[in-house]
Amino acid sequence: MDSRQSNLLQGTLDLLILKAIGRRELHGLGVSRRIEQITQGTFQVKPGSLFPALHRMEEAGWLSSSWGESENNRRARYYRLTKAGQRQLGEEAAQWTKVAAAMTSALKAT
Amino acid sequence: MNLGARIWSIIRNLAFRHKTENDLDGELRAYVDMLADEKVAAGMSPSEARRSALVEFGGVEQVRQAVRDRRAGAGLESLWQDVRYGLRTMARNPGFAILAVLMLAVGIGASTTAFDWMDQILLRPLDGVTQPQNLVALVSTTANHAYVPISYPDYQDFRDRLRLVEGVAVAHPTALSVGKEERAERVWGELVSGNFFAVLGVKPELGRMFSSAEYGDKPGAFPVAVISDRFWRTHYGSDPRVVGRTIRVNSHELTIIGVAPPDFHGSLTAEAYDLWVPYMEQPMLNGVEAWMLRDRGNRNMLAIARLKTGVTLGQAQEELSALAGRMAVADADMDQGMGATLLPLSESPFGPQGLLAGPLRILMGISVLLLLIVCANVASLLLARATAREREFSTRLALGAGRWRLIRQVLTEILLLTGIGAALGIVSVPWLSRTLQLLMPPGQPTLDLNTRLNLHVLIFTAGLCVLATVSAGVIPALQSGRTELSARINEGGRSGVAGRGRHRLRSILVISEVALALVALVCAGLFVRAFEEARGINPGFDPNHVLLTQFYLATNGYNLEQRKEFCRQLGEKMMSAPGVVDVAWSDGVPLSFEPSWWEDLEVRGYVPLPGENMKIFRNVVSPDYLKLMRIPLMTGRNFTEQDNEKSELVMIVNQTFAQRFFAGQDPVGRHVRGFGEWFTVVGEARDSKYNYLGESPTPYFYVPFRQIYRADMQLAFYVKVHGDSGAMLPILRNKVREIDPNVTVFDAMPLQESVGATLYPQKLAATLLMILGALAVLLAALGLYSVMAYAVVQRTQEIGIRMALGARRIDVLGMVEWQALILTGAGLAVGMVLALACSRSLASLSFTDSAMGGGVTLAGEKVMNPLIYAGAAVFLAAVGALAALLPAHRAASVEPMRALRTD
């Protein structure tokens, strides 16, 4: 993430990762690319932030990982959402929507 | 966060570290490879793609570390790293580590032992009873506010009339003779009221305790006994059929009705008793006449009461005072001017508590002092090493370590030191605790000390550890965090900008150590002085070359007449033995551990002031007693054989008695009433010491053995010889055996030893304080030495220059010594102020184990003795100069050229 976006809260990154993985199984680079895709290039997550986040969320029980084969037959670690992760995604998405709506209405006011 | 998942993660991360690291490595590499693949697919050459991928990735190690830092268990892991690092550092400087650990072990061990003693004796609630917090001691108070035991009739009144108290029980500790005559052994037991176990709430291990069946007041009606668990195991082999068997106590058969639980030892904390018998059996057991049980003046019972739930101590005290006031009026002949009060059990003036409370408090204080000195020393050593480690810390800071991490590192190292020191100290505590028995004089029941470490003590030690860590480490730790980077790395030498500040800190530490050591020395000195003085006091009689023994003829079933006859026969036989100068016998032994008994007197022609205490100490003696003791008569005559059961009752009084009641006039011919009869005074004896060597002149009187001796009195037998009194013992035993082979000679010892026994607590306190004081001085010297040694090393270059410029060796020596003396002097100044302040509180400590004694205190001029302060100061100054001698010598032997070349 470049300097302007680097003060995004840790929770936002978590939400992005959860959403990016969704119902699929992705490896590290895949997650990074997907986030870039779904945010239309606004957020580019560097490994220095991505991997700590991935591992942390795995320890929290929201993601589970396993070794697998990538497209080019490379051995990579794949992540998917657990049930708790799904729940967490739903909760955080709802929370974020609420906050965003509130901010929008606040900025519209005169 | 899911707690279970988190804990599992921590375990997995710590246990399978290797695998986790490998996995992460593989994962990151895969990322880089796939990124490179993407770029190749976009048209880059493989090598350029790879390089670009790596640049985009950022530092691999940084990412790895970022993951590691946020992993679960990262905190624990870094703590573990600190510990291992600390251990490695200590291994590199074993001398410092060993020294620090040993000092901490001594300081923590001493403090923990002192606390353990205090906990056992003063803080421990009574064992084996229910709800000990509701139990209080009930004591009578005399007109001059001294605490005394209560009498049985008083107990009955309290028992029957107090409302706010659930129950009152009494106990009379005594030695009993258990078993057949030839193989009789002395067992310590308590003669107790019937409700004793009920009030204390003791549940039987086997059989039953005394119950309402034994509550009556009929003498001789309850020939039963309860034995202790220890006695049951050692004498009956834990036989479950012991209930119902008989036990022979003082030649009478009693039935064992129960065994007390293992943790119950009696009504006096920390003393172990083995046998409990109803007090109503005393006439049978001790040959005491039944009417004595009804004598209100016979105050020999220790009372415990249980407060009703919800009643405060204050409320119960009020009720008791009111009742005692009424009793004092109703039974004015015995109880006039007396009151009663309740005390928390831990403040009971009887038993080991009363005896040891003062000395233990002092010991605790000095131990803490010692620990403080130890901490100061460790801190000083750490500061010295901090200077040496500056470069190491600076490098770590430059490599990106947080300051907090460095501080935590130092604290962890210190905690390691204190932890190991504490572990060493704790190991020795159970062994040291046993030595408390030495504080108790002979002839008392053994102390029952719980030598297992209990929770209190462990918590205390842990607290000490933390305290020591903080006080020793906080300054060095904070200092390490404040290391300035460039200054450190660029400095070529060992001293830094912070070096001077550190040196000042170390100097302050040394000054405080010296001050504390002075306080310790002064306290020890005061004690030793008081002890020496007490020992040097002329007792007023001559205890040398006298063999003292005790007889318990009641246990052989002797009645009064038989006892007197026994004494007369034994006296005759001993007088005919070679080398014997005098023979005598009496009820009490002067200056022994048992307090002297007193009698309420009425003096014809003397009107006592209101509230005046007419209880005067006395001894019941054979005619030759005064002669044996070499106590001269000032006027009148001594007792003779003619003063017997049929003749006029006579008495000899001492000078203070005559001074007080006869205004210094000749007391011969005057009349005094006591023991229910009128006596004529026939002589005046010179004053001597009766209860404590340090007592002020006390009125005293003697009455003839044959006229006054009662069956509940003790019997002490004295034999004065030309040479060694101990050699007389076998002869005495033979003569006793000639008269009656069943009689045992107890407690044989030179009278001098018995006289010295009153000084036991003081003697041991003085000894312990000397040891602690010496340790304190040693530590302070050590601290001073290390500071001076370090300073010399720092100043090697300077010294080299001085010598090159013409300073002689003696000048350098003087310079170092002068520096040391300044430090020591400052410490002594501070210490003096502290010592003077402390000595005030010392002055009020007293050494007495029961009331009505002139308690010895370190009061008045003794505390202000300038010799002790001056002596301690001079001694410490000398030690300081000596401690600096070696560094000074090293400084003086510096070769200038070598010094100038050193880095």
C-alpha cells in the first residue's frame, strides 16, 4: 500500500482479505491480485502487510490453509474461509456498510 | 478471538518452530516465484523478472520477521530468548553472577527465615481448632495494669456470667509423669476445664473429646484423659483400640477416651503438648488439696474464650470489664483492684509469644536491612557491568532493538539472579527454622514448628524477589535504555559520558550501604551491651558451685508430711557426703525461668494507698537456704529447726520490704498477714535479684518450709560444694535411691546455668544480631571495594599521567584511600542519624514472659551510650579504609608507561 493508504485500519485489511477469498481457495499472490481486482486497483497489498495478516487470521481461526499446486505447478499455500471466517465476514461487512452510510450522510449535511 | 484456537496456535508455534519456519519460508518463496512467473509471462527475461519480483516483494527477512512478530506466542518466545541470552551473559561473567546469587541467597534466606519464625510464633492461628479468629485470650489485670493468669473460681464466674461469649475454657500447662515409676517419663500436658475441647472446637481423631459428662466441678470425678496424635503414634503405635485403655499419670490410672487430631497441639501456639486431663483431677494427680481449687488467689490458669458470632472484641471487653469490676468488689479480699480483659490470641503475654515477640520483631527488621544492603550491592555491581556493556547495548539499539526490549532484557537478567538466589535461600529456610528451638530455655516443652514451607512464606519470598529485582534493577535497567547511540560506539574508552553519572549513582549506593551497616552494627552493639550489663549484674546471692535439682514428689504419691521428711532425710545424707558445704531446699528458684510466686499481704501498721499492689514475691525455704545462697541478714535472725509446724509463724523480709512498709525502721517484731495467717518478722535479709537480673529493687519475703509448704508447690533442692557441682550429681542420685528408688531427680544443672537462663532470649538475640551485623559490614565492605576497584581501573590513564608527572606511589595510595574515606564518611553521617532514630524504638522493647515481673528494657541512658555509636563508626571507617586498600595498592603499582598506553 502506498503512503496515503497505509493508515488504513488493520480491520479493513482483514475484511478485504476475507471478501477476496470468499468461497474460493487462494494462495498469497492470488489474494493480493484479487484484492487489487475487486477494489479496481485502489488497494495494492504488499507482502509485508499481507502475510502477517493471513497468518494472524489463520491463528484466530477465520482461515484455514493447506499446501497445494498452483497453475504453474508450484507448491504454494492455499487459504480458505472457515465457518467462523464466514460469520466474521458477514459481521464486518455489515459493520462497514453502517459506518460508510453514516459517513456519507455526515458529509452530505451542510 | 477464539481462545482455544489461540492457545493451540501458541503451542504449535513454540513446539513445532522448525516446521513453521520452513512452511513460511516455502510460502514466501512460492510468492516470489509466482510473481516472477507473471512477469515472464508479461515478457521479461527470467533473470530480470526474478530480480524485479524480489524488489517488489520487499526484504524477505523483513517480511518473515513481520510474520514472526505478530504470531501468537511471540511475546513468550522473545521472553525465552531474553532468558537464554541472560544465562549466556552470566556464563561469560561467572564471578559476578555467583557473587550476586550468593548475596541474594543470604539476604533473602535470612529475611525469609525471620518471617517464617514470626509467622509461626506470632501470626499463626491456633492449629486444629474451628474458627480460630473468634478465639481470644482472657487475662486478669492487676492494679498496676500487668497481665496475670486467672484462678479457677474466677473462671467459673466468667464462664457462668458472660453473655457475649460463647464459652470460656481454661488450661494449666504442667509436666506430668507418665508410666510406671522406674520407667516414668516426663510428658508435657494441660490440665483443662471440661469444656476445653468444646470451646476450642476440636474434633477427635479417635474416640471422643471431653464432653458435658466432664463439665462438672467435682474434684476427682473424671479420671479420663485425651492423648495427642503424636503420643498415640509413638507410644501406642497408632493402635485403633487405644480408646478405653488406661494410662498411668502421676501414679494414678486414667482412662483414655480419645485421641486429638494430628494438627492440634494444645492451647499455646507453637508449643506441643501430649496429654489433656480434666483440671478437677489435679487433687489426685498433684496431691493438691481440694480447697486449693477454690482458692481465688491461686492464679494459675490460662483462659481462652470464644466470642459469639457478630460480637466484636470491644463489646466483649466492655462486658468483661464490668463483670470483673463487680467481682472485685464482691470478692474484695482476693480480687480487689483486679480487672480482666480480652486480648487477641496473638497478643497473649504467655507462652512463646510473650517471650519471643520482641526479639523476633528486631530480627525481622535487621533482616530486611540486610536485604536492602544486598540489593544495593547487586545494583552497584550491575551498574558497573552496565558501563562495560554499553557497546553491546548501543549496537543492539543501532540494529533496531526497541529501548523497551533492552530494559526488559536487563530486568529479566536480574530476575534470573534473584530467582536463583531465592531458590537457594528457600532451600535453607526449613533447616534454619529449626534453630528457633535454641531461643527457648531448657525445661520448657519443645516448640512445635511446622517445618514445611507454607503458603505465607512462599508468597513472602516471591514478594521479596520482586522487591529485590525492582530495587536492584530499576536504575541499571532504565540506564541501559537511555544509552546514546553514537557517543557509545565512537567512544574508545571504558568510561563514557554516562560513566560519571553512573559513578555517582554507585557512590550513592555505597553511601547508603555504609549507613545501613552502621545502623545494624549499632543495634547489635546495643543488644550486646545490654546483655553484658545484665550478665554482669550482681545477683545478690552466690550461685557458684551449687547443684540445683527438681523433685516432683506428687507423682510418687507423697503427701505433705512425707515430702518434708524426704527433704530432711536427703539433707542429712548429703551433708554427710564429702565436699558438701551446704544443703537447702525451697519452693522457687531465684532468677529461674519460672516466675516467682507472690502472696497478697496485709502489714499491721501500714495503710496501703488506694490501688496499691500488695502482692509481694516470696520464697518458701529451708533454714539453711539463706546461708547456702550467701545472703546475709542485716538484723534479726535466720530460720532454725525450731521454726516448725507447731511454733509461731515467722517470716524474714528483705531491705526493700522494710523500706517500703516499715519506713526503713527495724522490721523485727512487726506483724504481717499472709496465707491466711499472721506472721512475726524475725529478720531482715539483704536485697538480691529475684525475677530478672535487670529488675529494680523489689520487696520480697521468705517463710519457713516446714510452716508454709503446700502440696501444690514445687520442690527445688540445692547442694553447695567445694569444687565442681556437676560431680555431686551421681552422689545425689545414690542418696535419693537409698531413700526411695522410685523417686527421679529432674532437671539437674549448676545453679549458675539456671540463673543465666533468664537471659536466653537476650543472649540469642544478641548473637543473631552480631551475625547479621557482621554480614552487613561484610557486604558494605564488598560494595565499597568493588566501587573503588572499578574507579581505579577507570582512572588508570589518569594515574599513569600523574605518576609520570612526578606523583609518588604514596600519593596515589593516599588519593584512593581519601576517596574511599569520603564515601565512608558520608555513609557514616547518614547512618548516625538513622541509628539515633531507630534506637528510640528499640528502647521500648522488653524481655519478659509473664506479668508482674520487672521486665528488662533497653531504656534510657543505655540507648544513648555514645561509646557504642563511636565504636561502630570507627570500626566501619577502618573497614572502609581496609576495603579500599587493595585497589589503592593496585593503583599505586601502576606502571606509568603501561598505563598511558592502555586503551
